[in-house]
Amino acid sequence: MKYKINKGFITQKIGGKVTIFAGEESTLFTLNDTGAYIFQGIKLGWDKEKIISKLISIYDITEADAKKDLKLFIETLLEKNILAVK
């Protein structure tokens, strides 16, 4: 499954962290390194399997942990209406 970033959100890297600004609500979301990497993968059009594979190789984590982290991250962004299913 692939996701897309909804319109109305601006992303910027500030001090090594990726920040998402929701214009209509004037809300800021700051992502940690893992979240920023996942978010970048989504922007590049990667599917869940590719993101999981990259997380495993970069962060030396198990497939179960990568799936759990990705699921939680995506659920959070869907709840905040930052992401939509493509």
C-alpha cells in the first residue's frame, strides 16, 4: 500500500529535525530521525515493504519492530490528516 502527503502541509528541516507545518491549524509536528526517514520514503513514493526493508538495514532492527514502528507512524499521520491512502 502506498500513501501520499495531503495538500496544505509544509515540511522543512530545522536543526537536524524534520518539521511539518499544518497551515490551516497552525500546528507544528517534529519528527525524530526514524520518522523523518519514513516520511521521506513516503514522499518518494516507496511502498510499505520498501520502507520496512530500508528501516531494517539502516537501523539494524527486526522486521517485527520495523513493521510496528511503521504502522504506528502511519496511523498517527492518518489521524492527523497529514497522509492519505494513494
